[in-house]
Amino acid sequence: GQQVMQIPQYQHVQEGEDFTTYCNSSTTLSNIQWYKQRPGGHPVFLIQLVKSGEVKKQKRLTFQFGEAKKNSSLHITATQTTDVGTYFCAGPNYQLIWGAGTKLIIKP
Amino acid sequence: KAGVTQTPRYLIKTRGQQVTLSCSPISGHRSVSWYQQTPGQGLQFLFEYFSETQRNKGNFPGRFSGRQFSNSRSEMNVSTLELGDSALYLCASSFRGPTSEAFFGQGTRLTVV
């Protein structure tokens, strides 16, 4: 069945460093969605990408959807403590297929 | 408008018991999905309901069941609880289903002892 692979599983960064997480689907996606889950919280929708090659920005967050619509990335510039959490990508099939998430950890 | 409401927030049950969790979606949303999340794990899809019909089901045993009412509220039932059922159960509502953004409730944390 369709799979969405997400790497890395964890990323430790110093505050102010950049962070990137990558998603790869085994099949072409009609769209890809990104969510953030804060520690102890629930997933919150960040953005949906629909078009091939699409790039969207939300302040320090940049989201990309690959030309083949099979991969996507989220890049955070100059991380802050408020960015801590787990970032999930998800692509629709008959249901949303979720990546395993990338946990952003800020080193003390 | 009000968000997705899940009740109860916390539950402690003993092995062998059964439990029912409730989810009230955002007004106007007809799709409700349920997920199980265990520590360090992603979201494991349980099932999705749309207009009172189960459209999709994940790979969970038959002990996990659900239903949706005409007002789109949904319930999830787990019978004969096992220790491994301890998890955060999340409900998500959306307007159309998988192709539209999902709005999650705060979840029900179930502990089986």
C-alpha cells in the first residue's frame, strides 16, 4: 500500500540553527499536508500544498512540494524555542497517510 | 466557531473492560477520523466516518469499533481492553475527508491497568 516516509526521526539543533524535515511518498500525491504537534498537544494543521513544484512560506517556515508530487520538505530558518514539537507530513489516499514525524529538539 | 471536542480527556480502565470515547466535530464537518497515538509513534489510523457511513478502516482488531450519528458526532468503542491499548486517541474532523485539512481534538488519554 501507499507509504509516506519521513526523515529524520529526530533533529537536535541549537537555538538559531536551521531545521529541515523531508517526506517521500511511494506514489504521486494529489496534495500534501503538514502538521505540528507540540509536546502534550494535538496535531495542528500548518499548510497544504497542491501544485507541482509549489513553494509556500509562513514567516520562518518554508514548505516545498516536489515536481513529481512525491516528495516534500519543511525548512525552518533560525529556530526558536516555540518551534519545538513534532512535524508530520500527510498525503491523502482513501485516508490520510501519515509520515512518522520529525521531532525538533532544541539543545540547552 | 467551536473546535473539535473529545470527551473524556482522561480515562483509566482495567484489562478486560470496555470503553467508549466521544468526538464532536466542527459544525458542518461530515468526516470524522480516529487515530491511535502511542509514545514516540506516529498516528495510526483507526477508521473514518462520513455521513454516518464508515468509509475506511485501518488495520486494527475487531475490538475497535465506531459509529457516527446523524449530527456527525462520533463514538469509538474498544472492548476487552488490553494493556497495549493504552494510548492517546485522537479524533479529527474535516469538511470533505482526506483531501481537506483535518482539525484535531485534544484527544482522550486512555490508560489500561
